[in-house]
Amino acid sequence: MIKILLTVTFLIVGSLSVFAFANTNKPVNKPTPKPTASSTPVKPTPKPTPSGGTTKRDPPAAATQIDYFPMPAIIFFAILSVMTFGMGIGLGILALGDAPADGALRGLEASLLAVLGGIIARVFIGLLLSAGKGSPAAEIAVGWGFFLFPGAVDTVAWLANGKTATTPEIMMWIATFVGAFTGFMNGFWQIHDWKGIGWLAFPLDVTWGLAGATTGSLLHIINFAWAGHGGETRYDAHRYSSGMRFKGTFALTQGPVMSNLPDLPGATLYSHERTHVWQNRIFGPMFTLTYLGWMAVWAIPGIIAAIVTRDAEAIQSWCYYNNPWETWAYIVGAGPRTGRHPLIWGDLVILGLSIPFFAGAITLMVWSAVTAW
């Protein structure tokens, strides 16, 4: 029952997003006024400047005019609030066995976080795009830093014709959908500890940690049909006991979503994966892009080492176990990292590499921001 109802939720919310965006730029048919004699434009005679130079011009207006809450967005949030409240109550009572009062509280939390998540994410991305003033570099940076896929698409489009393919309106609707969906799932499963750090975790998920929340939303969609969601609450993270993974016994964490993790809170592997959840929240785009960047840089040497040693584990050793982000998480939990393969470097070696690695990542991020904005 819960899988069927969640499927309906995904379809309805997705349809609402498409409908709302499709009507964002819908032209309004206005009658064209007939020209009259008095309406003929008269060009003013420019006044000469005292120095004989040209007339001073006003500075150009900002290239990007952001409409944060057009009517389609208002309609979307109004429908979303009602729909998610009803879905929260229905799923809570019918699928999870909530008492009516508990179901109502679950529905209220899901609805509030869905609306707040969509609004906060929409405004956050809108402010970044507005500050960029139509700069393709800013739009590409936002796409890569907070959604990944639009950044890749816009990079290809810009290299091809000097223009980005993802408009600010599209980017803001992506943020709206990801923020709303993340808020609904976080509220429905009641993951946030409102007596503790949940007040920080939730806004980070729908702003600075949007890249992880985007891929985490994909994990939710993949996992709901065949993976069981953990029943624990208020740990500021989702846990699926099975689900999407890249290797049989390995867990996979994206944003606030931990997949293929049978271990309960308190276990070392749980602590390891929850470390990745907070790495994404605290470091945001730097975590996502440098993690992927490390894997990309070491993939070719790893493949060469695998061919030379005839051991495919060489790729995993250099791309995964030697990744500074993973070393950090292994120190927190999941047992010793070294000793699993000869090509896994010691913790002191990784520490020595981590200093220039993180210093370079921070420098590159600051340079990118200054260049784009």
C-alpha cells in the first residue's frame, strides 16, 4: 500500500511542477492599441554637454529579472500544502499504523516542510542567479554546484554556441521541486531532531546541500519500490535497509539519504554513512564536486594499476579508499580502512595529501565564485 501511495505522490507532485512551469511564461493576449496622431513618438533633442562630449548614459539594468513567486508558483504551493498534508495523514494511518492524532502530526510536518523546502530552495537559487546578472558563468556554476546535471548540459551548450540551455526559470523550478520533495520526505519520515540540530540540518538540505538533496531524491525514487525505509526517527538522516548501491555489501549515501544500510544507529557503519550526510550539508558543492573530481583524476591511474597488477581492486583502492572524504568517514566509523588492499595508502599519507587537496579545493571554489559573480 505504501509503495502505491508514494508512486501517486511522485506522479502528482511531478505533474504539478511541469504544469506550473509550463504556465510561468504563458503570454497574455492583450489588444494592440491603434496608433493615433497624439501617440506618435517624438524623439527628444539631445542636449549638448558643456565639454562637447556625448550625453551621459544610465548604467545598464541587471540582465536577469527574477520573479520569485509568479502566480503558477503560488498555485503550486497552495495545492502542494493540501496534497502533502492529506498524503501524510493517509500514509501514516494506512501504511505505518499511526493513530489518527499521530497521523495528523505526521501530515502537518510533511506539509510544512514540503512548502518551506520548496520556497527556501527557490529563493536561494533565485538570489544566486540574480546576483549573477545573467552571466553564463554564474548559471553554469549554479547548475554544477547545486544540481550537477544542468551544469553539465549548460557547459556543453555554452561550448557549442556560447549560450546556456537552462534558463533561470527552469533552474528555479528544479530547485522548487527538489526542495519540496526533500521537505516532504524529511517531514513524512520525521527524520529531523527539532529539539537539537534539526533546525540547522533541514535548511542546509534545501540550500547549501542541494546537490546531495538532488541525487538523494533520485535515491528515494529508486528505493521506494524495493527497499525498506528504517523506522527510527529524529536522527537527521534517512536509512534504507537495502536499495541502490554500487557494490553488494557497500552502503551508498547521497545528501540526507543512506541506502543499502542494514545497520541501526550506533553501529560503526551507520556513523560512517551519517558522516557523509553532514559532509554534504557543511561543505555543499565543494564536497560533491571534489569527491567526484578525485575519482575522475585517479580513475585512469587506477585502471593502469589494475592492468599491471591484474587486480581490479586497484581502481577501488585509489578512487574510493584513498579519497580524503572517505578517509575522514572511516576514521569516524566502519572499521579500519587500511589493510584491505596493498594499494590503500596509510592515514598519515592521506593526511599529507589532504592539506593541499582541501586548500586547492577552497581556492578553486573562491576563484570560481569571484569569476562568476
